[in-house]
Amino acid sequence: MIRCQNRFFHPSSAARLLVLAASLVLGSQASQAQCKTFRLSDRGDTLNCVDQSGKKQGKWVVKIAEQRGERGYEEEGVYLDDKKEGVWRRYSPEGDLQAVERYRWGLLSGKSQYYSVLGLEREESWWAMDPGKQFDTIDVPDLFEDGKYKQVVVKNEGYSMRNGTWTWYDPTTGYVQRTEEFIRDSAVNPLSAFGIKAKKPGGEPGKPGEPKKTEKPAIVQEWEKKNSGKKKVKVRDGSTGY
């Protein structure tokens, strides 16, 4: 038996602990060997790794200094092949949480929350286009007819679209101040929840796209009725060429 800190361990237990410690050390060394540059955290974790090809990999802690009157901040998260991936958190210089953002392919994707010192202020929802595709097909909603969509092929330039519910809060009470709905960067009619449909420009309810008819004044209609069929007489109006 082996005595350690007033406790007794069986030799097999001690051996397992030694093997575990050795594996952690070897794993850390292997991770560091893949990095051209890196730094160690206070706990010995490998941070800010730049691999042999110059790409950022693994856990990163980034400090941004104050610039042009904008306060600095610190953010932490994971890089995969030089692109942000998964959950990233941003903190003020005082250590207050400012944002929790989610990334895919280096683009905002999913829910993101933004905070003040008082609490949650805004929640956004994003959809990232796969940058590996040259073109992509997206569903675009008809803003004038609920539940109707059309597919559009767009050139993929690698960006995020607003998609889902965006919510603004009173940070002191958590009360929802307003919400907006988006589908692939297109705003959904906010009045649809009340059964009110959007109108197309120049159209009337129930007749989308049909120009609105202008009603002539009664006096004009009476005059046209009386003078219909009569020969028009040209009257000198002072213009040249008469």
C-alpha cells in the first residue's frame, strides 16, 4: 500500500493516476508541437495556437485595446482553421459579460445575446450560408401573402442572414419591449399575428397588384355626359401656331 496525504491507495490506483497525468502531459506536448506559436494559461492550457500553415486553431483569448474612443474588450472562444466556431463570449475591461455569440464557418449562426451591466438587452437569430458552396438556394417569403415562399438561387459570398425572432428587452425587468421576425433576411409582416395582411404598392385589399381606380368628381361626370358626341371646338388660348 502507498500512503499519500493521510490516505492509502492501492498500487493499481496510483499507477492509474500516473498514467493519467502522463497522458495529459503528452497530450499537451502533442498539441503544442502542432503550433508554430502559442501561449500557456495560468492552468497550463495551450492558448492562441497558430499552426504550421499560419492558421488559428483551438482555444483563443483575444484582447482588443481602446481605439478612437471605443472601449476595449476581451473575447474568448475557439478557432477552427482560422475561423470562429461555436460559442464566443465578450467581456468588458471590468470583466462584465457583453455578448454571447455563436459562429459557424466564421459567420454568425444561431442565437446571439447582448448585455449591458443591467442585464440582457437584445437577442438576435442568424443563419450562415455555407462558404464552401458557390451558389445556394434560399426560401424567400412573399411579404404580401402569408405562408407563400419562392426559391431563389443566390451567389454565395459567405455571409450571415437574419433568420428567426429578434427580441429587445428591458434589461432591468426582463420585459419584452418588441420583437421582429425574419426569414432569410426578409422581414415578416408584423401585423400578420392580428390577421392583417400587407398591401402591395398601388393595390387594394383583396386585389394585390391591381391599380387603385380614381373616382372622377360628380360635376365632371355630368359635364362629360352632356357633351359626349359633340364636335370639339378649338379655342384660341394665346399659344403660337393657331
